Amino acid sequence: MWSKISTRFCKITLFLSPALFLLGLFPVSSFAAAAVSSSSSTVVCQPENSPGLYPDGHLFHKLLADPRQVQLLMSYYRLHGENMGDVALGHRWGMDRWSDRFGNQYQWDLEGMAYSRFQVGLQMNYLETIDYIANLPLEIRHGPYSGEIMLFHQSSHLGDGYIRQTGNMGFNFSVNGFRAIFSRNFWKVLRVYGGGYYLLDVAPGSLGREEVQGGFELKSPQFHELKIKRPLFIYLAEDVQSHQYNQWNINSNLVAGIGLISRRSGRVVRLQLGYFDGHSPYGQFYFEREHYVNVALAFDL
């Protein structure tokens, strides 16, 4: 029931988010400008306002439930009767930030990630597959409106242990494309986003080239638990994707967790529980349907 409702919500978001974002770029009254300024303070990881080289923070906050988000993360789950673990080793580097006379902020970054899946056993852990991701994003923000436009590359490879065990040599999976995502923060707790991508170059050549994506994030205000001397917040988020190369079937990733914030650096450690239902996010297994519950530890630097 919840999955059907949230999926419909995200489909609507796909079309509304770009329009909301564009409206926010050119406020038509001082009242609108004041509302934008007030709402901007609701972002959990508030970006720094100073422009220049190698800025601190980011203008477009990472998507909490997107499996392909560049991040540092470890997760465990059961799939097809086996113990599995995902490890995402990724980071994004802010290169330069600047503003225009309308109050819009821009920042371009470099992003890279190795996203791998291991079969976890008592005697031996072997690498099943690993995807390499490289992005060149441009972030945009005006108050509660933000967006990210990027060129990206993704390639997928099977691990030696998986090849030895199964004899499956895999296939050449490599894509290059253009992606755009826009989001809007509402009040102090809700963020909605939508967008998609178009693949400019694909291997294998039979892959469909289009995808749409949407989602939402609910975050609590920061609070303090008596035994923990760090600010905390709790969150619920869902990311929904639909790929042409999977006949537009829905991929849904629902996560809920708690974040521990460092007062000094603003870095966050998150412990979350998730449920994934859809086609595999790994390129070598994109045609396989998967569903599982996982527990994950993530680090927002």
C-alpha cells in the first residue's frame, strides 16, 4: 500500500520539481525573497555562502535513498539465500563556487566512486561485481531550490571470485550520459526532487537511453539525546527510478535511519534500515529483479 502511494507521489514530483525550481530562480516580490531566505535555513547541511576555489560544503545535498549516489557506505543484506555486502567508496570535491546578480549560487565538482558487492561467508569473502562511476556535476541553489546537472560515466565488471565460481564471464557494460535533478525544500522537514538522464553512449548497444527519477526525504529537526553529546536527527526517504532498458519497471529504495552530527566539522554518520525492490543497480545484473532488506552505515563528509 505504502509503496503504491509513494510511487504515485514520486511520479508527480518528476514533473513538478523542475517547474518549482525555475520559479525559485527569479522571485517576483520581496515577500517571495523573504520566504526563500527563511526556508534556506531548513537545509540540514547548510552550504557556505562564500564563493571561491575549493569551497566547503555543497549546494545540492546528496540524495539519501539513491543507490547510485556518490558516497561512503557499507551495507549488509540477504539475497537469494546468501549473505551479501555492498561497499561504496566515493567522494565529491568542490572545485569552485560563484554567484550571479539574481542571488543564485553555482558550484562545479568532481565525483568518483567504486561501488562493489561481496558475497560474505565464514571462510571466504569474494567480490561479485564492481561498478566505477565518474561524474562532472554543476550544482545550483537559490534558497530552498537546488539542482544538479552533470555529465557522467559508469562501467560495470564482474569479480574474479564470481567468475571462478560460476564460469560467467559477463559482458561489456559501459555508459556515458547527461543527468539533471532538481529539488525543493518545504518547511523544515520535507524535500522533494525529480529529474532523469539520457545516455549519450551505451554498451551493449541494445540498452535504452532514458530514465526518470523522483523521490522525497523527511528529516526531523536536530535534537539531543541525554546520553549522546552530539546533535541527532531521524529521517525517512524513498528514491524511485524507471529505466527504459528495463521496460520502465519501477525501482524503489526506501530507507529510514538516524544521523549523528559533528558540531565542529558538520560531518554526519548515519545508521539506516532499507528496503530495495526493483532491478539490480549493478550494471552486470541490470536485468535481474531483486528485493531485500538491508542495514547500512554511511558517512557524509
